[in-house]
Amino acid sequence: SELLDIARLDHGVFRLDLQPMDLAAAASNAARTLSTPDHEVCVHASEEVIVNADPARVAQCLET
């Protein structure tokens, strides 16, 4: 999948589904996914951080 994304980038056909999203919530979701019983990943955000981004691509970046 990542190799296909690179090929799409190289050919200028990579598409993003931009929409408002809460970056702090995305980081918290990734932290829960990446946490283990021995190593908890914590995210501390004082408020929502709304950005215009592709939620699937942001999750891909945070979880890789």
C-alpha cells in the first residue's frame, strides 16, 4: 500500500480527502492503538486542534 502511495505521488495522482478534523483526538486514538500493558502512550492536549487534513493519512502517519 505504501509503495502504491509513493508511485501515486511520483505520478501526481495522489489524492487527499481533506476535511476538518481534530488532530488532538487523532493523536489520542493513535496512542491508544500503540499502547501496550507495559508501555502506555499518553497524549495531553488542552483543547481541540482542528485542522484541514485527510484523517486516513494522518492516522497512517501517526501509527507508522
